[in-house]
Amino acid sequence: MSSKTARRRRPAAGYAAIAGGLVVVGTLYGVLSGGGASAAAPSQASSTATAQGKSLFEESCSSCHGLDAQGTSQAPSLIGAGAAAVDFQMSTGRMPAKEMGAEEPEKPTDFTQAQIYEIAGYIASLGGGPAIPDSSQVSSNGADTALGEQLFSTNCAQCHGFAGAGGALTYGKSAPPLTNATPTEIYEAMLTGPEAMPVFGDGTITPAEKRDIIAYVVDTRNEANPGGFSLGRTGTVTEGLVAWLGGLGFLVLIALWLTARRRSTHRVESEHQS
């Protein structure tokens, strides 16, 4: 081997040795610091939770929604429904339904919150859909309750009442009261549109506006009632009208009673005179 060839190979060998040394040092650092284990843990935990969610779904939900959540004649498909829809329906006790087709008030759920999250994660793995909102999305910190009141009056009050007390709808249905709904449930309802409620996607009501609405609904619960019959807190005009009509009706009844009594007295006196 000539000295010229040896000089050419010597720098290349040095570069290879440096690169190899960096790889070894990086590997040792990752093993010693536990970085490799922490990186694999989230995906492994997610896979385990999805598997547990699938098992729970097959045991408790597949009889109505189908073994692969494709839907049946008894219940709709859940593919693409999203984790938020599952969390809302199950955390409020609407699902599993005790009687198919019957609208029942909210009842205690048969599942723990951890089990609900597992089933929701499994459904999300089948076709996406709205995700469960995190704490920052439903927090009232920095929210504009005045704007929330305007948005609620425009989009929600027609069904839920001006203060979220609920109201009657057509075909025997009703909009439930929001007095006990959690911020997460309100956000999920706007995302998924359960039952007769329309879907308010982020293109219709932005995430910030959803927070404003939630802040207004929660804030009304802490407002003191000025007294009397609140009538769903629809306002002083409505309350005054009801009071006026009620008072007028009472006066009419008193007038009718006095007239009937006078006629009865006059009839008795006529009979005595005859």
C-alpha cells in the first residue's frame, strides 16, 4: 500500500470512529436516563387502553351498536362519532339506554370515568370525530360572560331557556336543564349535538366563544334570585306580565263571586216578601 493511499484512508477512518463514538454515547445516555422507556410508554399505554375499551364495548355496547360499532336497527353507527360523543352520552347516564327509544332524565352511569375514557378511546380509533375537550378548553378563566350571554341568547335560549332551566320542544321532547351540567358536558354537547340539539362546530361557534357560553351558564348559577317566582329568569317584563294577568284574573273572579252572591241574596229576599 502506497503512502498516498494510506493518507487518504486515515481521515475517513477517523470520521467513522467519531461518528461511531457519538452513536454509542447517545445510546448509553438514552438508556441511563430512561428516555427510551418513557418514549415507548405512551403508545403502549394507549394501545392497552384501546384494547380494554374494545373489550368493554363488546361486552356492554355491541349488542345494540354492532360488534364493530357499525350500527344496527337498534342503535346508530359509532364510527366517526368521536370520543366526545361517547364521553357525553355515558358520563351523563344517557347510555347505555335502559329502554330504547325512551327519553329518560339523566341517571347515574354504570361505568367509572376511566372505563368511559377507554371506550371513548376505542371508538375514536375507529374513525376519528370530536375529541374530549381538555381543562383549558372549558375553563372560565379569561372568558367573556357578557359575550357568552349574547351567544347563549342567540343560539341556546330558544330551547334551554334564558338561564338554562330547560324547556319543552315539539313531538313531546324537551331540552334538559343545564343547572347541573359540567363545563365539559356543555362543551361536548355543542360539539356533538345530542338528540334534537344541532351541532355547533368550531366554524359556527369558535372554541373561545364556547368558553364564553360555558362561563355565562356557570355564572348564572351563582346569581342570587331577587325573589318571587323566577319563571326561568326570563326577565322582569315577562314576570310583570304574568303578575298583571294573574292579578286581573283574580279581580275578575272576585267580581263574578260578588255578582253571584248579590243575585242569591236578592232571590232570597224576593222569596220572603212573597
